[in-house]
Amino acid sequence: MKTDEPKKIYLQDYRPPDFEVQKVDLHFDLYEDFCRVQSTLRIRRLGTVRDLVLDGIDLQLEKITVDRKPWPSARYHISPESLTLDDVPDQFTLETVVKIFPDKNTDLEGLYRSGPMFCTQCEPQGFRKITYYLDRPDSMSQFTVTVAADKKKYPILLSNGNRAEQKDLPDGRHQVTWEDPFKKPAYLFALVAGDLGVIHDSFTTFSEKKIGLEIYAPHGQQERCWHAMECLKKAMKWDEERFGREYDLTAYLIVAVDDFNAGAMENKGLNIFNSRLVLADPISATDSDYFNIESVIAHEYFHNWTGNRVTLRDWFELSLKEGLTVFRDQEFSMDVGSRAVVRIESVNDLRQKQFSEDAGPNAHPIRPESCYAVDNFFTPTIYEKGAEVIRMMQTMVGRPGFRKGMDLYFSRYDGQAVTIEDFAQAIADANEQHWDQFQLWYSQAGTPTVTVEEDYDPVKKSYHLTLRQSCGPSPGQVVKKPFLIPLLIGLLRKDGSEVNLRHPDVTVNSEGQKILYLRDPEKTLLFHDLPEKPVLSLNRQFSAPVHLQWRATDEELLHLLAYDSDDFNRWEAGQILATQNLLVLTQAAQAGRSHAVSPALLAGLQKVLDNRSDPALQAMILQLPEDSYLVQMQAVLHAPAMSAARVQLELGIANGLQTLLRETYENLNGKNPHSRDPLDFGRRHLKNTALFYLSFLPGGADLAFKQFQQAKIMTDRQAALQALCDSESSLREQALQEFRDQWKNDTLVLNKWFALQASSRRRQTFSDVVKLWDHVDFNKKNPNRVYSLLWRFGENIPCFHDPTQPTYEFFADKIIEIDRYNPQVATRLSGSFNLWVKLPTTQKASAGRALQKMLRSNLSKNTYEIVSKALKAEDMAPTI
Ligand code: B3K
Ligand code: ZN
């Protein structure tokens, strides 16, 4: 499977399937060291092609019959990735029996073992590691599945759909049969076998159907599943109310698994989840764990309609289900929590991960046109930028119009495998729109920049606003056409009130939002009758995923921070002030000059902290932009200078605002620790943000240690430990030791212990990471553990890019090692090298050598794709 130059696949090569599988019958006989899979497929020819080619990898074929007669060996051929039957009848029943070895499956794709249980992960192409099949999303079929295993070891046997039959077998074995009445592609197949704990509940749908809800987890862990259960019911209700979608089977099952490459998987009726996104109690999970569980439980549930009932024609269309479902889960989180805060969190995430991907060597359009490994499509661009594009559609037609479009989409395409274009057409048709230009968002990569120029004439009382758009080159796309960019807009007066905007080019959508459409490379608008220069509030709610280049004055930004009715843009004003200051401080540190912390920023933050409004929003405003966002504004990545600038600003804020920070901390510390009310989430976030700044001041480590020891919930304990982890205090070691001793038997909590150390900004972090790789609690086969240590370290810009340490060499060696047994994990880690082209010369050469070494190491096609593209980004890739 490993090759030097893997084969690329292309969207333009898509052809509809030559055969249809009308019915699938699977029988699994699970044993400790192997599994026998008997598959009976009812197959019909669709076109004129005579030979049937089925996908299959690492399968030992034991039997093959056509219409119950042995199929002669001269008439079939096995290759490493397929089985071809020559000249098959027009319609026939194919039976195959294969032997597979879940125990030896280390890439966690297909059927594999996690501890004592068996489970599956088939998206995107894992099913071909289970049996020979047409493993492509547009091949949809009805599945009946029987699972047989030892009854004592595996009392729970699960698959998709409804339970049909259960019976005992000789030799202490038993079997359960599942029938899924809905046609589905193979990537939604799932199987679980094990001895598990379970909690039960039910949900009654709007047409009064009672659905049984079951969440399974390793014995002893099931009581930690109640939060997930509540989230599931909330999501089911929300999808009925907001999108009119009702659940369609009699049961909905979720299983928590410790070894899982991704976060979760939406298999029809049987979701399989990484246990970190199911299990929670206040002692061991933070508020943000609770939030993530809510959002991912909802996300997987929403896939039942967007992904499962209406699925993908091919993998290049992945964003059709992922972008749309992320959009739906974001809307859900916004409806059940605070709209502004959730929006800010999503945008923060988008800018850190997707914007940097879009600016780097692995940039690709939302609908890519080629790839080496389909596994690599699960990117922030497909997910998060895909969701932004759907959000723009909703902004353009308003919520009621968007709902009409969604209704049309479901009624047109239920039970079918379709494309991104089909979706956009349904939304446009329902709203009588023409979106040819808008669809460029799907085919052109890169983040557009919108430059703003303002000109106010006090005599004529007129205000000119000129907007220009541009988008730099992306791999394979040098020149871009102008995008259709919907920008929500407002103008503020000096007293903070809003100008009643009237302009022929500003339209109002059904929610009363004012939208300015930028269609051309440049546009100028003229506003009359303005007695004073207004303060511009553009791209409210981050209505379009663009960089805004706007030379606002400090006064204007402070005005927005204080008065904008759009909370997103209040936060954004603070971020711009902080970004500008951090960039100047970085330049100064690089040049060995000194520069002051921005008094305007301090004044703005002081006002925010003083004015007791929404604590969650206050906390978000107080947080500085992340390094991964700041790097995008810089031509060269000087990690030590960036790090010095950040420390200087953080210290400046801590010193400048210390009285207010202390007051805030003392007012909020210890209040309602067990409340799960979003307001209390916000209060704790603000309190812990205050602690973060206070920990820089004399006595700060003691304060953090005190909170660490007295904390009743993980949110407070982790925040305190994080502050200590960044410090040089002797209390650091003590706290880390205590934490480990307390949680050494809880894998999820111990991941936090690894992650906090790998994310620490101390100089010694690299040597800590090297030691932690050999720590007795480290397990390189468990994806969560590897991500906690290595992925966190790779994202830790000051430490990963510390020019004084051999970080790249170490990291590359680990990627090569992991790639041998789990390519998906290795691929994710290799993304940390994407910034290498921005490094100063000597460092760039060293990162280049590490990339070259990886490329020579017979990588999997997954990792090869990321590494080779990273290297291609540099015309002058260093040679060795
Ligand atoms: N569809 C899954 C992703 C599976 C990842 C496969 N490598 C989770 C989700 O997006 O809902
Ligand atoms: Zn998804």
C-alpha cells in the first residue's frame, strides 16, 4: 500500500457506477484473533460494462459464488485493492466469504479492536477492509447485518437500523440481527461488539413516535453519559423545530470508544464516538468539554438528514454534508447558548485553522479537484469554510428563505447521492436567486482580502466608502475571479447610535439586516446627509469569511468596542487593537528595540472589564489573538520575537488592569461551581481569564496554586494548572505531580496532563515533550494520547519553532514512526510543518531537511500528500 509516488484521483474522472447493489446481507463471525465475514449481495448491471470490480483491501478470500454456484478461479482476479469478476450476468447474487484480522488492525479504519471491544470506522473508505464491495458513496443499498460472538465476552452486539432477531448459538455464542430499512452508502456501516455499560432514555417525535435512546460506554463509565443524553434530546427537538426534521428509526444508539482517530462518526442509527466527546462529569470535564460534547452530539445527530438521508455523489462533495452539518451545529449552539459568544468562538477557530490552511501549501477549494488520499479531505476548509459559505447563503436570503431552501433540498433529494451544486441550486431556486458568481466560493481556494477606504467631506456632509477585493494565488490557482461577498454593515454616530442607512446598494434581508454586496473588484458607495464622520462597522457577525484591511484609528476602534450593537464587531475591534499592538511589539523585539504597550488597548479593556455586562463576552474580549492568526499577518515567522511581544503585552495588561482583574477574580471565584447555566460558564471563563493575567504578577503562582488545590470542578483546576504550567514557580512540579497521582487511571483526564505540558510556553517544553514520549503513561497507539502530546506541541508556535532546539528532527522521526501503523494520525501531525516556508533561512533549512527525510521514508499516501505539498510550496526546497 505504501508507494513512492501515489496515484492521484480527480473529480473530473467521476463516472456513475456500472452496477447497483440492491440488497446487502452480512454475517460476521467474531473470534478473538480473526473474523469471518460472509457477504451476500444482490447485484444488477446498470450500464454495458461486463466486468464487475469490487473494492477490497487486506481480505483473505475463502469462498466466492454467483447464484450459489462456485465462481471459477479463472474468472476472477484479486489485486491489492480490488476483486474483479469477468463477464458477470445482468442480475445475480454474489456470495463471498473473507477472513479479516481486527486484532492486527492498527490504523483504526475498518473493523478493529479498542481494548476489549470491537468497533468500526468506515468513513471514508474503511468498508473495503471488511468485505468486497462497491465502496463509494453513490452506491446506496439496504443492509441486513448479523453479528455472532461469544456471549460472555461480547454480550452487546450492535449494528445499524432496528433490532430484528436475537438468538443463542452452540458453544456459548449468540447472534443478533439488525435491519436498516434505509438505503445507505457503505461508509455509514457500523458494528460494535463488547461488554459495555449503557444508559437508556427516550424521545417522542413531533408525530408521536417514541424513539429509544441508548448510550454505551465501558462498564463504570456509563453514568458519565447523561450530559450527552440531554444534548441528544435537545438536538432532536431543535432539528424538528428549526428544520422540520424528524428522526426515522425506532432507536438511536451512541457508543463511546477510547481508540478513535476522529471525534465521532454518524453511522446510521449507531454513532460511534471518541470517548472524549461523550463522557463528562464536573469533576473530570471542563466547561469547554461540556460545550464540545453538546456540539458534536448535535453534529452527528444532524447528519441523519444532512449526510445520511441525502448523501454524497463522490468524496469531492464532502463539504455538502460536512459544511452544511457544521453550519447546523453552529446554529444549534447559537440558539441554545449565546449567539455572539458562539459566533466569536467559531470565527476564532476558523481564523486559526482554516485561514492558515487557506494561506499555506495545502490550501484547496471547498470542492477540491484532485487528491492522493480521500482521508485527507476532512479539513478545516471542507468543514469550517464550508459552513461559512452556507452561512452566507442564509444571510443573503434570511432565515425563512433559507428554511424554504432546505425544505426543497430534502424533498428533491431524499434517498439520493448528490452534489454541492444541487444543494446551492435548491436554496437559490426556493428563493428565486441566481448564484453563478457565488459558486466561485466552492471552486476557488484562498481567503479574499477586502480593503476599505473612507473619505468624509465635512462641507458636503458626504461619506465615500470604497471597497476593493483581491485574493492571492493558491496552489494550482494563480488568478482568481472576484467573489460575491455579502457584508453586513452599519454606521455609528459619535453618541454610539446607529445611522438609519439608506442606499440603493444596501439591501435589507428578511431579518432586517443591512447587506452590502461586493461583486466587482472595486465598489464605491456615497452616503449623504451625515453631519459627522460615521464610524464604520463592516462585516458584522463576520458575515463573509474574509480578511478586512481597514486603517481604522484607535478612537474608531474604541468607539466600536464601547458602542457597537453588533457584539461580534465589539470583540473584533478589541482584536484589531491587540493585533496591531502585537505586530508592532514583535517587530520591535526582532529589531532589539523597545516599544510601549498600546494605551488605547489598555483603556478599551479597562472599560470592558469595568462595565459588568455579559461575562462570557468580556472574557472573549480580554483574550489576545492566537499566534496562528498573527503569523498570517507576518511575512517571516520569528517565533522568539512573537513570544516576547506576547509576554510583554500580557504583562502590560496584568499590570495596567490589576486592580480590576483582582476585583473580578474575587467577585467570581467559587460562585456556583456546579451550575451548568451558560451565564455561569461565562463567569467562570472571565474569572479564569483574570487568573491567567494575575498569574504573571508577584504572588500569581500562589494564587493559581491555591485555586488548583481548592477547585471543586475541572474547569477551575485545569485553568489553575495551565497558569502554573507556563510559570517557572516551584509549585508547578508539585501541581503536576498531584494532578497525575489523582488521575493516573483516567485516560481522558490524563490526556489533559500531557496536553498542558506540551502547550506550555516555557523554554523547557521541548525537552519535556521528548521525556513525555517515553513516560510510562504514554501510549503511542492511542490517538487521543498522541494528539495530546505531539499535536499540541506542533501547534505550540513559540516552542515548536524555537530555533535553539532540534524540534523538527524529533517531530519528523515521530511522524515517520506513527505513519507505519496509523497514517491518519501521522497526517494530522504533519500539518504542523505548513508554516515552514515563513521561517528565517537557517530554520527553514532545518525544517526542509526534516520534510525531505519524511518524504524519503516510504510514507503512506495520506502523509505523502501533506508533506510533498508542503515541500512544493518552496520553489527552492533545500537539498541535502
Ligand atoms: N464524518 C465523521 C468524520 C470521519 C473522519 C474520517 N477520517 C465525523 C463528522 O464529521 O461528523
Ligand atoms: Zn460531520
